Amino acid sequence: MDISTALLTFLHILIPIYWLGGDLGAFYGSTFMTDPKRSVAERMMALKILNNIDMAPRTALILAFPTGLALAWAKGWVQIPGEWVALAAVACLAWLGLAWKVHLDHGGGGGAKRLDIWIRYAMLVGLAVAGIAGLKGAIAVPLFIGIKLCILAACIALGLLVRRALVPLFGAIRTMATTGPTPETDATIIQVNEGARVLVLMIWALVLAASFLGIATPV
């Protein structure tokens, strides 16, 4: 294995490490945000830490495809022009910059946020179509790559569901921050987080499955 392929392999291995590690930190941090025994200041600080840590898995999700594609190309698993690989890398880096802009703007800047969401839907469809085509033999890729494409599409879909599930949380957080917690806001925060955690655990299972496939590299 030459140094460039080794570097691509190393970068691709870092994806599930930071994805699962960041998710674990956010998962644990959410327990402080939902704890009604904590002060409002403590719970708001936990929310801020959670939100920042969550950028690790969000970044990993965006980088999973370009690093995986580059590695598959370098190992000859996919037969496409190198220019396409470079274009995919540039496009995903631009998407990553957009995602970080949305984060640094604290979710503001409606245009950037809407564009980020539309990109996620486009990637979801594109990856699912490519993965299914690979599984059916319509495009020449190894079976495990077709499965991994479908897994990444499923992770994006679950991430979008997490965002939708968290919508009721924002109003409860604003109320807690301005007028103090109430039994209703606490119940909403706990309920929303419990629902989101189920979806996150499903993402963990998919990331672990994709990691195993990348190591086993079945036909």
C-alpha cells in the first residue's frame, strides 16, 4: 500500500471514530440538559456544549462520502475518472463549509440553512439510488460498497428525522431560558430527547455496520 492510499485509509477510519465519539459526548451531555435538578445556567451550558460537540458527527457524515469514494477509487473498486473524485471532494468541502456556517450562525441565516437541508435530501436520494443500483448490478461496484452507500443514505435520512424530532425542543428551551423551567417545558425537553436518542442509536448501529463492511470488504 503506497503512502497516498494509506493516508486515505487513515482519513476514512477517522470518520467513524469522530462520528461515534462525538455522538457519545452529545448523548452524555444531553443528560445534564434534561435534568430538572440542574440550574438553568447549567442546563443552558450543557446545551451549548452538546451543540458544539455535535459538529463532530455532522462533519464526519459529510466527509464519509468523499473519503470513501477516493479510497474506493485508489483501490480500484470503482472505475471512474479521477476528476470526478476530485469534484466530489471539492463539492463536499463546500457543503461542509456551509454546514459550519449554519452552526456558527446558531441556525440563523435561513437561506444557508435551507440550502444545507436541500443538499442533504439530494445526497440522500443520490446515495440511495447509487447504492440500490450497485446491489442490483446496474453499476459495477463491489457488493459491500453498494451496501455502504445505502447505509450512508439511511444515516442522512435518520439525521433529518432527528432534526424534525428536535423542533418542539426549541420553544421549550427558549421558555426555560427566559422565564424559567416549568413541569411542561421539562416534560417536553425529556420527551424530545428520548425520541431523538432512539434515532441516534439507530445511526450508531448503521455506522458500526458500515465500519465492519469496510474492514471485511466482502464481494
